[in-house]
Amino acid sequence: MPNNQEPQQTTITLHGVFMDVFSLGILLAGSSGIGKSEIALGLIGRGHRLIADDAVTFELTEKHSLIGSCPEILQDFLEVRGLGILNIRAMYGDSAIKKTMPLQLIVNLIDVDDNIFKESDRLIGIHDQRKIIGTEITEVTIPVGPGRNLSVLIEAAVRSYRLRLTGYNAIEDFTDKQKRYLESMTKSNQDK
């Protein structure tokens, strides 16, 4: 390596909650106090597993994937406002915890009043890519507001992401069906 070239960073610690949801590594991201840990608790109650709360360490592998883990001092713990520190392993058992997982999806939580949400296309949603240590990770943004069942929404986001990996795109499917319907209606009106 030439002297003027710095070694590439291979680890990073990010703020968020890292979960195993339907066998996919999901980082719940968003501003402090948005409800990440409370949502994680809801997901754990639905059978998903906690990897790390608050600080998640990601390490870049030779295959350019990011493996997330929890700093040892924080392992098994989840801090939920109003409840304090919870030991998830003691409360839910060993099956509620996972040591490591590749990061596959970021769920960015924003306030429902955020302008990003207000200006987004409701049919398409807010999807993006975030680069972490040179690795592109898909990011979906979900608005947080009163009455929203965020655990269910995150499960739906994960299922939708899995479908996209197979090549299925719901908006394309919907648009195609709508187009065929309108064409059949036009033809039907012309036949009258």
C-alpha cells in the first residue's frame, strides 16, 4: 500500500437498535427518543431477536457485508423510557438474543410531522440507499405517530424487502393492474 493511502476503515459503531427480524438483520435508526427501543421490545414480544441496543458495532467482512454485534457491556440489555434498563435474556430467555447478524436493511424512523414524510409519494413510500463503510444498505423510512403499530409496520417492511429481493415490486404490480383495468373499462365503453 502506498504511503499516502490511508487504510480503509473496517469497523464503525452506530446509534440504533439492531434486530433479527424474520432472519434479516435490521437496524432501527432515528433520532433519540423516537421510540426505537420500545419498538424493539414490541418486536421481541412477537418472537424476533435483539442483537444490540443503543450502540451497534459493525465490522466489514472480506465479502463486503457488515456484521453487527453488541459491545459486551451492553449485551442482553434494552433501555426503554419509562421502564428503565431491561435484561431481555432474563425476561424472554436465550432465544430472544442473537450475538451477530449481517446488516441487510435500515429502518429509519422519523416523526410523522417531518417534511420528508409530508412530501413523499404515498404509493411509493420512502426508500433509499445508505453507504456504511463503503457498503450500500437499503433504507426504508417509516413515520412514527400516535396509533401506528410500528412492530407490524416493520415486519411488513421486512417482508416487502424480501419480495423485492426476489424481483417483485408491488408498485409495478399495482400500476400494471390499474392500467389493464382502465384499458378494459375504455374498451367496454367503446363497445357500448
